[in-house]
Amino acid sequence: MSALLFTKSTLTRSKDEVYVAAVALRATTGPAQLLMSTAYSLSVWDLQHFMVIIKPSSPLLSQAIVFDFQPEDPENIYTALAALSGRAVPVTLGIGVVLTRKLRKLPRSRCWFVGYAEGNAVDKAYDFNNTWEVDLRIGLHDCRDYTNGLVEQLTGEKLVLEHLRRRNGGQS
């Protein structure tokens, strides 16, 4: 009778990696854009845009996929003012959009590994997006809430941004 040999790779299935990344908030050219860029450069945590990146374990999917929630017109001056003041986006601008795009590689800075997803993370993320309410309210229902919710759905970790904030001393 022949012995069955199993290598470690045949016994453990790879899992999709989940990351959180931060980028500067976008604004119209001029003073608003300068202010947003300065806040990002100084690592002001509350004035950054957060998103979830999934790096699939499948060798067939070589690119990472970004999932995020942002204003429909992020460069609108009124949206920028609402973000800076912490107020709700005006009703006429209060629609957010869930975006998905591919990345060739992970960002080198302001990108944190937060865990592994159980099952197919990309399918789970699309399911999450289909139930996400697009009524944007900065500070109440925005990219932070989206990021926290999606990461919890994928990894089970709650309030990931608060954990990252404490780990980084309030800065990225």
C-alpha cells in the first residue's frame, strides 16, 4: 500500500488578504485642495479618505481590488467644506457612490494589513456593496463607516479604524 504524502500547501488553503488604506481627500483646485493636501501631509486622521483593498489568494487574480465609498462629486467645493467642517453634505450633494477598481500593487505607505477573509472576499465585498446605503453624511455615514463595515464583514474585526488609529497614535 502506498503512503499518501501531503505537503503543507495542499493541507492549508490560502486566504484572501484584507488591507485598509488612506489617501488624501480630493477637492477642487485652489485653496480647498491645498488645505486637504496639507492635512493629509500632516497625517490628520479625520481628513483622510479610507478604503478597503483585497488581495485575492487566487493565482488567477494577480491584481488587488479596491472598494470604497465616497461623494458622487468629491471635488465639489460644498462637499469639501462639509468634510472640513464635519457637517452633513448638502442634500443636493448627499449621494455617495461605492467604487471598485483594480490595483497593480499595494500602496507603499498608509496601507495596513488587517487580516484574512474567510471564503471569497471579493464576492463578499460585492454582496456588502449591494446592501450599502448610499446616503452620504460625513461623520455619520461615510468612508469610515463603509471601511469599518466591510472589514468586519470580511474578517470579523470590529472598528478597525479605531484600532489602527490607536496603533498609530492618531496619525497614519
